[in-house]
Amino acid sequence: MAKTSPEENFAALGLTLPPAPKPLGVYKPGLQVDHFYYVSGHGTVQTDGSLIIGRIGKELDIEEGKLAARQVGLAILATLKAQLGSLNRIKRVIKVLGMVNATDDFLRHPYIINGCSELFAQVWGEENGIGVRSAVGMGTLPDNIPVEIEAVFELND
């Protein structure tokens, strides 16, 4: 059986990428250092450019939060394609840091960030699409987005 590429895997999901987000501060969306690509914190940019807004446990429930994290994953993929030209340039996911804007009593931050991690596993496969990860709660996030995620990837030679 022939191995499929990350681009083929993404196409098979039938999902649409949002526009690659533009920096809202003084930073680069992504930066290549040697064989690694670092992606700045991304938010919940949708295909129309708007943001998913709301705190998990208040305006959004747990499933809406997980979908918001998947949307952040799609925004990261959009940046990778815009900056690198193809998802095939990525060899593997190294690290994901997921930040969750949730109420004080919310305890399932890792479940929310699975929305992004599951997407990456579908694109790069379980071996290369799952890296190390942290999923933490935040008191607030910019513009009251429910999820912000940053990631590090290893590039193909």
C-alpha cells in the first residue's frame, strides 16, 4: 500500500483552510530555524476571516471548544502552507502548546486541545502527527478567543 502524503491526507478530510492569519502584534507567524519550523500562537480564524469568540464553560460548551481547537489547527495549517508552500515540507509534529480560555471550574483542557492534535494526526499520521504537548487553562486570551495554540514542527531534509 502506497503511503499518502500530508497534502493528500488533508484533501481526503474535505476541510477548508481559513486565510493564513496576519500578525496582530510584533511577531512573525512562523520561523524556520535549521530543520525546525516554529509557529506563533494562532487563534480561531474561520474561513471568512472572523474569529470564534467565547469562554469555554460559559459561552461555549466542551464540544464547541474542541471544534474551536480544530479550527486553530486549520489556521496553523494555513500558515504552514502560506510560508512553506506545502504541508509535505513537514516531517513531523514536535510540540504543541494549547491554551484554553475557560471558566475557573473547567478541568478538561486536554480534551479541548485534542481537536487540534487529532487533526494533525490525520494529516501526518499517528507516528509523525502526534508530538509532545501541553494543554493549559488561561484566565483570558486575546479578543476572548476560546483557544490559542503554538507548535513546533520538524522539516523534511
